[in-house]
Amino acid sequence: MNAQGGINETDSFARSQFISGKKLRYAFSQHFLRVIANEDLIPKGALFAYLRSNIAFRLLRSCAVGSMQQDFHPALLAELPIPIIDDSEAQSVDEMIRLAYQKYDEAIDAEDEARDIVEQAIKEGGR
């Protein structure tokens, strides 16, 4: 697998991920483009929602350089347009994203607990 991803539709290159909570322990790659929101302008969740959109995915991919190994051209990234929406709407999107990822963490906890129960039952011979 390419360290930075390829330009195919199914590759991870230019596909945004919201890394928080438990994902902080499991996210790894040879190459990250870390985007940090200026929360005076746009909340993290609202920025992620935009960067995860199909429009932003296409814009990010248009900033790609390279033939097989893709990377972002820094000057093009600096010019990437980020729409700023009404504060109340941005806060609503941010809350929705944060809640979704909190639920994701809770799902990981539930999966871990279920696996522990099954493994313990196996060790005890099904008792």
C-alpha cells in the first residue's frame, strides 16, 4: 500500500478522518496531513463535516501532486476555500459530529466488553 495513498476513488488519500477519543490510540500512518481548526472562525466538527464532504474531497484531490505516490502541493492547500457558515449552524454541526464520535467511542467500549464476555465464557468452557 502506498504511504500517502493513490488517486483511485477507493484510496484513502484526501479522505478526511475525525481523530478523537479512542481513535487517538489507534490512528497510525506513515503520512498525515493534520488540519487544526481556528475555532474563532469555525468549530472542529463543522470543519470536519466540510472536509469530509464530496466537494472538499474533490478540492483536496485537485491539490495532489505526484504520479504514483500522491502528496499535497502546499501552495494549493493554502488556497483551499473553507466556507464559513452562521455561528449557530456551525455549532449545531459541531455538536452533531462530536456526539457521533462520542457514540463511536461508546460502541468500541461495548464491543470490547462483549468480546471479554465471550472470551471469558470460552475459557470457562461455556459455563
